[in-house]
Amino acid sequence: MSNKNRTTLYIGVTNNLERRVLEHKAACGSKFTSKYNLFYLLYWEKIDGMQRAIGREKQLKNWHSEWKWNIIQEENPALKDLAGDWFSDDVIKEYKRSHLADSEASS
């Protein structure tokens, strides 16, 4: 995930990419992604097995920034949001509303 200006990257692992991207786009993904407005999916990999996926996540997080940008640009040279058409603005707003309601209910 990255921000509008493509200056910051977030690397994570999930068993449900669509749901996780929706969480990020609704600013409910993580404090880091919300703080830096990391709402754009630039790259993803499908990896079989959670242990292997976590291992790959750790590997990528240890890479130099230039290496990370190189792998992203190999697959996505325009740095296009790969999930840009997955959700309407209304779906994102409704998800955020329901997430906030759930958070308040559990407080």
C-alpha cells in the first residue's frame, strides 16, 4: 500500500486481500496506514501458506527501499492503484461508518 504521492510504503500479510484493502481504504486498516494515508494497492503476491507468507513479508520489510520500488515497478510501472475500481466511495464510507459503530459498541 502507498499514499497518493507514492512516497511511503506499507507491507502486510492477509488471508483476504479484498477485505484488507477495504479496511485500508476506509482508514480502518492500521494506525500507520491511516496516519500516512496509505490507501493505494500498488503490488501484491499470492503465497500459499500463512507461514510462507509471513516469511515473505519479513523478507520484503528488510529490503532497501529501492529494491521494494524496483519489484513494484516491474509489475506496475505506472504505479496505478490496482484496487482503484474494487469499491465505490459509498461502500468505503459505509464500511468506515460500520467499523466506527462497532468500535464504539465495544468500548
